[in-house]
Amino acid sequence: YQRRVRGLLSHSNNHMEEHPNAIDVCGDGGLLKEILRAGDGDCPPVTSKVTVHYVGTLEDGTKFDSSRDRGEPFEFELGTGSVIKGWEKGVATMKKGELCNLICKPNYAYGAAGSPPKIPPNSTLKFEVELLDYEFLEKQEYEMDTPEKLETGLKYKEEANTKFKEGKLSEAIQLYEKSFGYIRYIDDQDNTKEEVEACNKIKVPVLLNLALCFLKQKNWKSAKEKAFEVFGTYEKL
């Protein structure tokens, strides 16, 4: 076992020596990144849809795949496991417009099995990757835990408040409704007392402001409905 570990460490060190300017992305030598052209802005967050061009080669330089040859960029969602580990970790460190090489050892690529017929077993792969663009994809309410729902609900409440102050009532209503949608099912059955209290601190102002928006629009029925929802929330406090 010790010989095996020493062998892995030695191989990892050799890997770094072959790429002296590379960044060890995960700290274990399994994924190296060489920046060929710097990008701008922030790195794509998890749950982003990213658009890239890439050229994949084996260690001997044999090309096995290329989006450039197909003339069509490749899109995938970070954090979903739809691509190899080296791409999940590596692309998440890139900035828009960046061009880099990602050198992926087998445990960050296709492992012991490879991907026949083009990728042999235990292959180290090199990908030249260009991050063309990314788009943030927001989680759906059912995919979130309670803290995420509270954070998202508060964010939309604050955005709605801004629109309300600007007199943009229709936009404010949409954002208040969106805020309420993330927190409406937070109750004392599946959540802590603190979480329910935090929820109500968002929910009550949202419902009151919705009622006020509808009053300003002379939508009496909707204003009344939101007012009754506020009373229902207070009854549970």
C-alpha cells in the first residue's frame, strides 16, 4: 500500500514538472490548468449553464473530440454531473473569454474503464477549453433547502421594494409574488422555530405590500385576498 501511495505521489509530481506553469486546481495533482488567455469578470456559479468550445486530445496528441471541428459550441450545466469531474471542477474556475488547457488524470476523466473506442483505459486527457458564455440558472423552490428558500425570498422581496418605491407596481407585484412562492410552504411541521420566525418576517411585509399594490391599482378583490392571508399568518404566530 505504501509503495502504491508513493507511486501515485511520484506520478503526480512528474505531472506537475511537465506543466510548470499549471495551476493544481484540486490540490492533488489530478487536475491541472494552464491559462493560455485570461478572461474577464466572475467565474460561473454552480447551477450555471456554460457554453464552451473545446478540443480533446490524448497524451500522445491524438485528437478524439472537438466542438470546433463540428462548428458548434457545447453547452452543459455545472453541478449536475453531466460531464467528467475534470470539467466540473476546471470550468468552474474559468472566466468568460478565458482559454486554457485542462489536463485531467484518469480519476478526473474516464477512469480505469476509459471510453472506448476513442479513449483507452486509464488515460490522462488534455482539453483546450474556451469559456464563451454562461447563464445563471436559478434553482426551483422544490430543489432548495429552507435556508436557500429564505435567502431567495428575501432577495426578491428587496427587489420588489425597490420597484414599489419607483412606482412600478406591476413589476413589484411580480417580484412580491415570486418572493412569496419560495417561502409559502415553510411551516412549523418540518422547520425550526427560528426558520418559521424568519419566514414570517418576510411573508407578512410581502403580503401587506401586495395588498397595498393592488389597492393602488384599484384591484379590490386581490387586495382583500392578500389582507386575509396576512390575518391567517398572524393567527399562526
